[in-house]
Amino acid sequence: MKHRQGAGLKLRGIHRQFEGRPVINHLDLDVAPGEFLAIIGPSGCGKSTLLRLLAHLDQADQGTLDRSEADLDVAFVFQDPCLMPWRSVIDNVALPLELQGVPRHHRIPAAEALLKTVGLGDAQGKFPQQLSGGMKMRVSLARALITRPDLLLLDEPFAALDDITRHHLDDHLQSLWLSHPMTVVFVTHSLSEAVYLADRVIVLSAGGGNITLDYKVPLPHPRTAASRLSTPFIDHLRTVSEAFEGHSRTLA
Amino acid sequence: MKPLSGVLWLPPLMSFVLITGLIECSIILMDLPAYLAPRPSAVALALFIHAEELLKATRHTGIAAITGLGMSAILGALLAITLASHPLIRRAFYPYAVFFQTVPIIAIAPMLVIWFGYGQGAVVAASFIVSVSPIIANTLTGLLSTDPALLDLFRIAKASRLDTLFKLRIPGAIPHFLTGLRIASGLAVIGAIVGEFVADSYEDGGGIGTAVEIALKEQRTDLVFAAVLMSSLLGLLIFWLVSGLNQLSLKYWHLGEFKDS
């Protein structure tokens, strides 16, 4: 069993361009082990590219990306649940363990336990197309966490869901993070979701690279539905929102 | 739609009676000789009188077509997997796969006789050549259109190439493969009949192609049409079998969204 606090990340002068157009422009960023970091920014600010770099799905043109552990266990949650329609829910969740060669009698109980914690204990025999959008996303979340990753990357995972489902999933994600120490980098379009979940929110500028706001949210975890309406929460949300809007306005 | 289902068979039946009746009447009115255009009633009679031989010929052709189709399914899928494995392999060998699609089967059939001799071997080969390309093309499309996010997921999980192939690419390509198989099923019958025109050994009475050839020589156009009708029915039968298999496997693979109504 691993006893880790999650992965630390250190980015220096990261530069990435596509067809001559820079998407990430000499970005410096540190993420502490176990931190929950939310990244927001206008469309095309390189958020997704940044996540792909962190996942080693893409290589930076310049700059260094240090991860605190060499054999880091990374998990990725996409905006689309990306489940395999020919696999049952439990086999979808167990897939990453299966790819690591974990035998069936070990991986199935692990997947069962994780499905229970996301409230899908009785859906394990179902198939993805029998599930609602929110349920699929929970399966996707469970699949990402089955290997107990050191680094969890989420690319606007709940963007396609309605508000109520989204809030439920936020809470699932928060409790999973609290029960298993890991570093989370969470890209979202929703300012309130970012402030609700994260230890720290950064706002990226269009064109990439510039962090226009790096904001620590000093509210204690776990945060609850009630805290979404509390005065301190709204104050933090306003600060982040003003930074985001202000920057967007200067662009427009 | 319940109240409609009772009369669902009525419109096609009425159109059938109308059209065959019209053909029958015009042939009688224009006094066309039987060798030029057989009356539908004569075709029906020939179908009835020669039912036993025609059924035997249909079975003969059916076995060849299903064998050819089966070979297409297995070899076509294997070829598609090979082609999908690397862009360089694809560039080097895909043109040869297209060859199967463009080869004029009627021109190459005599060569098949030289290679396989008269008989079922050459007929099956003709059926294979005609039916393999839609299977290759469709399966290849399926293998290459794997969800890129799922491919990323496999990369992050450090999955082996074999795991990616057998646990992701191949299962994802099954619906495409089955579509190819359905297109191929009709072609397999056509290939078998063309093969029989050139290469049948008349052993066991021969197949539908042979029956058509003999009936033509005897100017028995009623029998020609009866045999053609049987070949269409055979094509339909194989198509239905493959569609049934299609539905079953889609259900097994739980690929509901690919199911067509």
C-alpha cells in the first residue's frame, strides 16, 4: 500500500504552441502535494493543453515539468464520461486495474467498494447506456480513482450536467479527495464550482501563460451545500469573479 | 401502431398482384413470344414444377456463398487488423485491398478455374473476392475511429499495444464489422453465381448459375426467371441471417446506440 500525500508539481517556463500559435506561453506554476487546484479561464486559454502536459499525453516545446515522484500514478477524467458501452459498470471501473494486471478476484471487490462510495452500489451489473448522465460521470470518477492515483486531473468533468447533479458530483469529488490524499488539478468553466471545491484557484489569461489571479480559498474542508450561500463564500466568489471578468473586459 | 400491424402485409401484396397482373396482361395483349418475355404465371408454374431441382440448386449456391462469406469475414477482419496496426503498413498494402473491390470478377473467373479447377473451389473463391472488400473497409474504419479520449485513457494507464487492440480497438470496431458483413452478404451470392457461370462442374446438378445457363440454352425463359427469383430469395435469406447475427451480437456487446431500427 502506498502512503503518499499526492504528487507535487513544478512547472518552469512551459511553452507549447500549435502551428506557430502559442497556447501556453512560458508558464510557471507550482502545485503542492495534496493540493486541490482549480484552473479557470476563457476558452482557448490552454487549460486542456496544460492538463495533457501534466498527464504526459503531450510534450512541451520548451520548459521543464517536474513531478515529485518518477513513477507517478496519474488518473484523468474527461468532460465526456468515456465509458466502454460493451463493458458493465463494474468492469468499466475495474479497467485500469485490469490493465495493470491485477487479477479479477482483487480488482472486482475494489471496484465494488468504490462504486458504493459514489452511491452506485446497485448499478454495478448495468451497462453504460442504461445510466443517466450524472451516473455515467460517477462511474467515470470511480474508474479514475480505482488505482488510488497520486495526481487526479479533471477536464471540465461536470460541464454537461444540470446544476443539481453537478452539485452532487462536486460533493462526491470532495469526499473522495478528503478520504484519499492526492493532488487534484481541476479545470472548470464554473467560478462557483472552483471556489467551492478548491484550496486554490488560478485564473489563466486568453492566449495562455499568464496567471491573472492566484487565489487561496481559506475556507475549511469539507464544505457543504450550506457554505455555497455563506457570506465568506460569496465574498471569495466575488473576488475571483472580478478578476476573471476584469480580465475578460480588457480583452473585449 | 397496433391497429395497423394487421394490414401491414396488405399494401405490398396489393402492389405485387397489381404489377404481376399488369405484366401478365401486357404480355398477352402484345402477343410477346415466351422466349422473349415469360408470363408471370408461367414463371410461377416453372417454380412449382421444378421446385425440387431449384431448391437443390439454391442449396448448392447457398453453401458456396456462405463459405465465401465466412472466409471474407475471417480473412477480411484479420486483414483489417493488420492494416490498422501501423500507418506504414496501411500505405503499403491498402491499395491491394482495394484491388478486391475493383477487380472485374467476370474477367478473373476463368483464372480461378485455372487455379482451382472446375467446381466449388473456384465458386467459393469468386464469392470471397467479391464480398471481402466491404468487410475490410468497414472494419478498418471501425478500428481507426476509436474514441481518442479512450485511447488517452489507455495511454495514461500504460496499457500494452495488445491490450489496446483487444480491449479497446477490436470491441469498438464490432458494429462496423457487422455492417460490412451485411453489405457483403448480398455480394457473396452474386459472386457465387458469377463463379458458377464460369466454373461450375455440374456435379450434383450444379447451382443457380448453372440452372440459369442451362435454361437459357433451352430458351426456357420462365425457368431463367424462376432461378433468378430463387437467387434473390437466397440473397435475402443470407442477409436476414446476418442481420439476426448482427442484432444478437449488438445486444451481447450492449452497443444499443449503434442498432438501427
